[in-house]
Amino acid sequence: MSPAPDERDRIRAAMDRILAGHPEHSNGALTIVALALEAGVPRNALTQRHTDLKNEFYDKVRVRGQTPDSEKRLRQQVRRLKELRATDAEEIARLKGDVEALVGALHQSIVENRLLRQQLADGAGVVRMLPTQPRIGDATHPVPPDLM
């Protein structure tokens, strides 16, 4: 589809209306989408055919001391991603500490297990039976009524 002969004029007029704060066909956001809607052209007219007008629009927005809405959204997303990254870094540091503690406990268990196996193999290991404690519910120890 070829562009309409007055397409550039409509884009410039839409640009002026949006920058003046008087949009007629869009929400007036400082975006290419709003500019295209205001001009009555497809968005790709600005992103493919008339990139000079797109750049001019963004330049005019910046000259006025404003930030294009797309840039505001990107900055907000960058801020959120930095916060998530910091949170992830804290969690990773905590998990690394947990791993070190778990590796230490595992090492201690391995050493103790080797020692016990060696004692068992040498016949030096002594197994002692611990006295059993009567359990509640045995014939000699009935379950108290308040636990039923």
C-alpha cells in the first residue's frame, strides 16, 4: 500500500497538536503509537517510511524538557530489573552461605561415618543397648484420659 500524498503533512499536524496538548484522535501520549493514531496513519509509516519525522517528534519532545513515554516506560523497567537483580544477588549470597554450611555438615558426617566403619571393621567398636523408655499406651503405662 502506497502512502497517501498528504501523509507527511498529517503527521506534522498531529505532532503539533500532541505537543501543544490538544490531541483530537489520540490520548496525547508522547509515543509514536499516539502520533500515528493522531495522524490517521499506520504506525509503520513512522517506523519505516518516515523515520525522520519519528526522530523529529522525539527531538521536539526532548527540547521541551519532556521525556517520551516510551523512554519513561523503559527507565521504569530498568529500575525494576535493577531491584530484582539486587534481590537475586542477596538470595544468591545467602544460598552460597547455606551451601558452605551444608558441605561442612556433610564432610563431618562422612568423617564420622568412616571412623565408625573403621571401628566396626577393627572389632573395636562397642555397641551398647540403651535402656528403652516405656511408651505411653503400653500395658504398664495406659494413655492418660487428657491425651485421648
